[in-house]
Amino acid sequence: MVRKNVFVEAGGFDENYLLAFNDVELCTRISGHGFRVVYTPFARLIHYEGISRSRYIPAADIQLGYDHLEGLVKKGDPYFNSNLSLSVRIPTLRRSFEENPTQRLNNIRRYLS
């Protein structure tokens, strides 16, 4: 949830995204405007990610997301605990042989090429 005035001040959703990542990119801009992005474990929400589009994510969105988030990931993503695995959806400790966030981002970039 976000207050309307914060959404407007941050410029709203980036309409260059076709389907995915626009919410993540918006949160980084909101943070850049001096607002905090917070989490509460007490909210019980159900989000059926991709229920209407299956697992399809346009390559253009992946590329745009990469371009917008590359700097954040490389300097240390403040929204992701580096001790957690990027390989599974359920919070799990990262194993020593798993790629770190920067390596994963670079592998995604190679996949797009």
C-alpha cells in the first residue's frame, strides 16, 4: 500500500514496463524520495502472482528491470538479506556454492543476450 501523494510524488508506475517489475522499480523511486518502504509480518495478504498470465515475463521487462536495478544490486540491495538463497521461493539460507546477487544478475543479463 502507498499513499496517493507519495505515489504521485514518485511519478507513479513506469509505463515502459509491459507486465512485470514496475512495482519493484516504483518502490526504489519511493525510497529515493526519502520515504521508507516497510514490511509488517502481521498483514495477511494473498497475492496470486501470475495467475492470469502464468509464469510469462516479457524479456523487455527483464531487460528494463536489469537496467533500473543493476546499481542497487551491485552496491548491496538493502531490501534483500544476502544470507538468503536466491534459488528458492521459501526463505532458505544461501548455500556456499550458490551465486551471489551480482552473479545472478549478470547471469540473467547473459540469458537475455
